Amino acid sequence: QVNFFLLFTISFSGETRYNKDKILQGQGVDEPLSETGFRQADAAGLFLSNVKFTHVFSSDLLRAKQTAAAILGKSRFSKDLEIKYDARLRERKYGVAEGRPLADLKAMAKDAGEQCPSFTPSGGETLDEVRERARDFFEFLCQLAVELEQKEPGTPRAPGRSSGTSGEPFVFPWTNHCSEAELSSEGGGSSTVLDANILVVSHGAYMRNWIGYFVSDLNCTLPENLTKSQLSSVSPNTGVSHFIIELENGNLLKPKITCVCLNQDSHL
């Protein structure tokens, strides 16, 4: 058996008018992208246009679906991929605070004697519940990669190595923003054979919890120059994060995770 790699890129959905007005959307407010949001999604698509994805997953909320469609619409190699919508990628549910200003949530937390990020409004999801959704979806992705390898053992699939059609080599666009150590780390180089190269489009609070799961539970290796505040901050709209996962001999229990970049926004 050989080691194989799952690479996935997470993009935060584009801006809606509720984002701009600092109103909580969660799951109950299903707003479309604003004009700015569509421009951001198109910019993310151009940024990722030379990346050949094998799979695309998106939250089933409208703002994420529109972002995923815009990204694929700009792709040179992945235009015809089917986008799989998954409720496990939805934003955190904020219960009674959805549709209300963020200031209201902060006031609720203060009245309850709690910090805002960890406070759960009535009818909302706890951070542990959000993390469980993220864990469940990540394990599903790893199982998908294992099944790909079992279906076609020993068959090289290398979307990270060449464009797949023209034969011209390319580098993932964000590598110019990473340190040499991260790029040369095992599984991080452009010569790596990738069994799956997956785009996931989700939401800010959800992704912050997912990344927290990677770091605290799975010992994800982080970029050397990443600060604590950057790690805990919410991604900008259409921010891009890039992870490489190595499953040694298909072992789902001990994935080796390397974060190449977090909340990359150079396309904006």
C-alpha cells in the first residue's frame, strides 16, 4: 500500500447585504449574494481557475451555492464538475438571534455573563454541535479518498502536478504567500500525487470551528508566521484556506494535516 493525499481548499461564501449590515444570518436567513458578493465570488473563481478539482462540495444555503457556482464558472478544468450540496456545511445556527443585528447577540451574551463567540442563543447550536458536524463531514471526505484509492489502486491522479489538458505545469496560486518550509513539507510540494483535490464552500463561523477541530483534535501543522489572532479570526468573504491531508496506508484514524495557508484574500 502507498500513502495518498487528499487536498482540499475551503472558501467562505461571498458577501450578502446582511453581512454588510452586520445582521446574523445563520441557517434561518437564506440571503443571496450582493453585487459585491458576486464580484468577490468571481474574483475567487479567477484566482482558482487553474486548479483542477476532483470534487466540489458546498453548503446548501443560497449564498454558498452561488459562490461555488461562480468559482466553477471561472474554472479552466473543472467547469463540468457536479456541485454536491451538504447540510453538514451550513453556517452555525443562531436560533432567536438570526435576522437580528450582531450587537443583539453580543448583548444577549453579556446578559448571560458569557463571551459572545461561545454563547449559544435559545434555539441555536453549541460550538460542540457545530464541531461535531465538521468532524462528521471531514471523516466523510477521508473515507471518500480511501474509496477512490481502493477503486483505482496504484493509478496516479495528479491534479496538483499539471493542468490535465494542456500539459503545462502549474502551481497553486496561493503558494507565493507561503513560506518555503510549508511548500517543501511532505505532501506540500507541487510534485505530490494527489488522490483527491476537493473544493469546499462553507461559512465563517462554521469554518472557524472546523479549523479549531483540526488544530486541537488532529494536531494540524500551521504556517510558521500565523498569529493566534489570525487563527481565531473569521475568514473574510471568499477567503481561501488550503489543507493537505495524508492518510498513511488509508488509516482514517491518524490523518496528517498541513495547513498551507489560512483565510488567503489576495484575490480581493
